[in-house]
Amino acid sequence: MNHLPWLLPAPADFNEQCSNIIDAEDCLTEARKMAATNLTLNQCNRLIRALDKSNFQQQSSSLTLTPFKLGIVSNATFDLFKPGLRASALRHGILLEIIQADFDQTIQEALDPSSLINTSNVDAVLVALDYRGYPFANETIACTTPGTGTSDAINHLNQLRHSFAQHCGAPCILQSLACPPFSLLGGIDKQLDGLINKEIGDFNTQLCKSLKGSPDILLDIDSLASSIGTSNWFDERQWFMSRISIANEFIPLYCDHVARTISAMRGKSKKCLVLDLDNTLWSGVIGDDGIEGIHIGQGHPLGEAHQAIQQYAKELKNHGIILAICSKNEESIALQPFKENPDMVLREEDIAIFIANWNDKASNIQHIAKTLNIGLDALVFIDDNPMERDIVRTVLPDVTVPELPEDPALIPRTLTAAGFFDLVNFTADDAQRSEQYRANAIRRQAMESSGSIDDYLTSLDMSIEFKPFDQIGRKRVTQLINKTNQFNLTTQRYTELEIEKFETDPKYFTRQVRLLDKFGDNGMISVLIARRENETLVIDSWLMSCRVIKRRVEDALCDEIVAAAKTKGMQIIRGQYIPTPKNQLVQKHYQQLGFSLVDSSHNIETWELKVSNYQPKRPPMNITATNPEHAGT
């Protein structure tokens, strides 16, 4: 059975390619190509062994991977999982380092400030406990003391969470619990206190409630195991022999879910779903069959299957995912179903960019990314035609192109199982993202027809708002800091707990920035963190969403920084530019704002601005500053 059906099969010469990795000029790139296929547990082992034999750590790779250090505590034997986790992480753009506690030393590792995990500066701790790692699991079917199992288990988990937060400051990835495939009294097991089915159900409910407003993250093993079937997920023989908590067959699937959670923590979830039309959103070919000849909607099995695909896409759009169309068609004909067919779930206004022409799809997808001002690695391309999928994979390897089942009824299940759009938190700004990008495409068209950039900016009637960090914006601030790469001067990453500390530390100066204009609310689009050092304000992090580039937001924020510095009597503002493969966009950022280069060593540029010499930029926008430090410009 194929448990990762959206991935291409592993190459037939897999072993030979693994051997070639060892001496490859770019080991990581070659390893990631192989990790992007459907690997068994043994193949994951072989791939990671080959990578570890190479000198990838000394190579300068063309591949941009995000480093992540993961602590792991478990009541199970976890060594078997590590190669699968590292291979899956490569697939998701993460270079994973694992810090693993000793077997079944979970509480000891959490409570000891000098433990391996607490002293290793990990980015997160995976608390990989199944039901047998909690106090209610003294018996397989029944708990020792009826009614106390859930509370004991939750208290145990909260002690782990609190200790790791206190000693290492990293968020925890917490697993919901799969219920073992045993029933003592039938359906009533889920209703009686003291029976494991009831206790685990209550535990999962309380765990989810406890995560609201918390920096900790849910890994939903309950749903994953249910989709497989818990009688398949659990293998008691493996547990009794080796203390392995799930069947070997499903370890690669588990590892993929862990890796995609880490990827989402680092802002690598996909942003845009690019859809083909014929035989994807409807059955038939609109250009040949006409609007009467295509099947979509009730009363036809194929029509209902394609309508379900549209419903899936519509739900993504309602939760902030951008929708785009890329079809080989005449535009006027391709738009007909959107305008005239009442069974269409998707309408023209749901689509941020609609491209129907006879150009190759790879070129059109590049145009979509450029118009939306997002990276190709933020796109997922869906097309029923295997040839079109193969062409886009070959020409645009950064674009995610899943394999699709031949039966359209199975496509939504396959796409949801792949988790391309998984999130670790969801904010009000996320819900509006699709509309924001659609409005941005309209702004781009307005700019192209405008006489000058100044006239265009003035016509937008922009309003900008500056506020210090606060609890309301904390999740969005954390999200921006961990996913913004292009307009990011230092690419420092911070957890939600660290952001919370910045809010109350008097030596830190913070700003969250929102932008509105006549087309709509762009949401929170920029973040700044600076710290006061005597008479100098040192900028630690300055980043901005790429969708508002060239709107002079950086000028307005610089005016705000200088105004605050003057109010506090600071003489110098200092910032650094640390180059990365993705942030060349801001190479001249400080120079363009009037800063002077004072040092350039160790691949880091340091820039300074004398506050007394600064001339306010005064960009064409209305400024609202809800903080006492703003002195006005």
C-alpha cells in the first residue's frame, strides 16, 4: 500500500544514486531530489548513511535549506525513526539535527536544567509519547483509578511543557493520542470513566483546549492513525519485542508529518494553489465540448467528484490560500463556466490570477509567482495531465507538483493527506491573505497604467499604523519572523516565548506595522526589533512582507525609528545586513535610507545613521502611531 501517494516512486537505481551522493559536488541537492520521492524506511536509512559519508557540511550548496535542531523525548525506542525524520525534513526544505534523550527518560530530561536537550539550544522539543507513556496507561483496557486517568495524564504533560519552557525556552510539539484497537464493553467504552477509550478521548480534547494561546504545537497523531486504522497503526509484537510504538510500515508517514510540522513552524507552508481547468475543475474539455458538454455538479458521478475538488479549493481560499488558474485555453471560453454555470463552486472573484492562453504552463506559472510576488517554492500545481506535471517539475523544480490519482474522486483526499498547506497557527491576517493578494494583483495593474510611481502611490490613499508588540499581534509577529526570507536584513528567528519577552523588556524597541489602502487591508506587513545600548539603538531584526515592496513602507518605518530615537535621546541607529541566498533584495537597504557603512567583515555589513543628520522621508501615506514614543515626522 502506498502511504505517500502524492510523491513519485523512488528511482529504480536508488542504491546506485545513493552511492553517487557520497562524491557529488552538491551532496545536499542530490540528496533532496531523492528525499522528494516515496521512500521506504530502509531507503531512508540508506540515503542518510550516504549523506553522512559525504562532505556536505564543508560544501557550499546551491540548495537553500533551513537548519532546525529538534529535541526528542519518548517512551519508545526512537533510533529507528531518526533517518526517516532527516530524510523527510530534506523533502520539506529543512536540514534537521536531532538531539535525542535516552530511552524513556522523558520527565528526567525535562526537569533537569543540565540535561542534554535543555542545554543544546534546540528549536523545538518533540514530546513523542503514545498512550503507554502516560499515567493512565497502567493497563491496556482499563485505568487503575477510574476518573483520574485523564487529569493525571494532562498534569504529567503540563509538567513536561512547563519544565522545557523554563529550562530551554523552546516550544513543544505535542502528540494527540491514538486509541489502541481494543474494546472492553463495546460502544460504551467511550462513555465510562476508567476505560482507556474514554480517557484518551478526554485527554485529546483537553490537550487541544490547552494549546489555545500557547506557543506549543499539536501533532495530530489521533487523526493520522485513524486514517490508517489503529489496528494497522499499532503492532503489539513490535512493542513487546523492541518498544517501537507504531508499525514499521508507517514510520515514513509519521516522519513526514513531523517534518511538515517543522516546515510550517519555519513558514514554509505553501501559499498558492495553481489549478488546471479541463478534467481538473470539471470533467471534459470546455473548448471542444462547450459549456453544455462539460460535467460539473449534482447528478453525474464525475461532475460531483470535480465539484468536490472545487469545494476543497474554495475552503483553502476561505482560509487564506491564494488560488490561481493556469490553463491552455482561450480566456473568454475558459471563463464561461465561472460566469454561467450555477453548479460551479468557484467563481471568478475567488481567483487571484486567471491565466488561460496557449503558452507553456511553466512560463505561465513563473508569471503567476512574479505577479503575486511570492517564491516558486510557495506554489502547488495541480494538473490531471502527467505530461504537464512532468514538464513543470523539470523546468521549475522549486514548484511542488504532486502526483494525482486517476480517479478525480480521490484527489481531495490525496491533497489533504499531503499537508501542503499545514499551519501551526492561524491568525486573522491569514484568513484575509487570499483577498490581500488578489487586491495586490489589481494594484499591480493600476501601477502599470499609472503615469509615475509617485502618482500611483498617492492614488492608493495609504494609511500605515505602528504599534509595539502586544499579545493580540504576537502570533502573527512570530509567523512573519520565521517565514520572511527576502526582505529580511538578518533572518534572525525567534519563538513566540521570545517575542513575548521582547514585549515587556524595557531595553527593547519593537514595532508591528499594518498597511491599508483603497483596495483593502494588507494586514501586518512589517516587524522591527531593536535594543537600546547606551546612546545607540541597535536594530536586531527588520523584515517586511514582499507584497508591499516599493510602497515606501521602509521609509515610513525609518521615520518612526528616528522619531523614537530622538525622543529617548539616542544619537546613533545601527543596523546590520547579513547576506543569505534569498535576501539580496535588501542589500542596499540601509544605504538607500541614508546610513553609512562602518564595518564589513566576516560577511556582515554594519551600517550607522546619525540621528541629528537624518532628513525625514515623509512618504505619501497617513501615519497612525499608537505609542507614546512617536514624536511625529
